[in-house]
Amino acid sequence: MNTLTIEGWLKSTSETKPLPIEHIHFRVNESYRLLLEQAEEQLQETQSGELFIPVDMDTMELETSDDCGPIRDCQFRVYLRPADQRGLFHLVANRDSDNSLVYSNSVMVDLLG
């Protein structure tokens, strides 16, 4: 299992600039690691823009900071870096209190191995 502590961002509307939030802590278990690797391979083969992997909040070990609060509808967004076609992912969710978009900085998929 990989435990990640990543900077997070909050975006309340499409017109507003993202605001930094404290770090987001979560674990990527073996099942999610394999799904992320498969998504990277699929994107490389199909040249699709992005894929989303739903996250089971009942099994995901996740902590958000007080300035974010509880989140829901978590997904991993997987996409390819244009320069070298390597897979990146980040956590994407909605904040419970106001439905604002919450997301983490990106991580390379192959760093999970």
C-alpha cells in the first residue's frame, strides 16, 4: 500500500481561481494501483484524453484537512503527460459543505510500483 500526502486545491465555481488547501492524505491499495496501471495502458493504446476510476469511500483511507472538511464522490482521474505519454493521476471529489471541486496535485502512476 502506498500512503500519499499531497497538496490539495479547492475550486468553488468554474470562474474562480483554485485556492490551496492543506494536504490530502490517502492510501492507494494494490487493487487501485492495478486499476491505475491498466488505465494508463488503455490511454496509451487508445490515445483517449482521460479516464476516471471511482473510489469506494468505505474502504479508502482518506483524511482531509479542516479547511476542506468531508468530501464525497471521490474518483481518480488518470491522464497522460503530453511530453512523454506517461500516466498521471490525482484525486478528484466534491466538498460536502458546498459541492466545491476538491482535487490533489498529480502523481505519476509508475511511482506506485
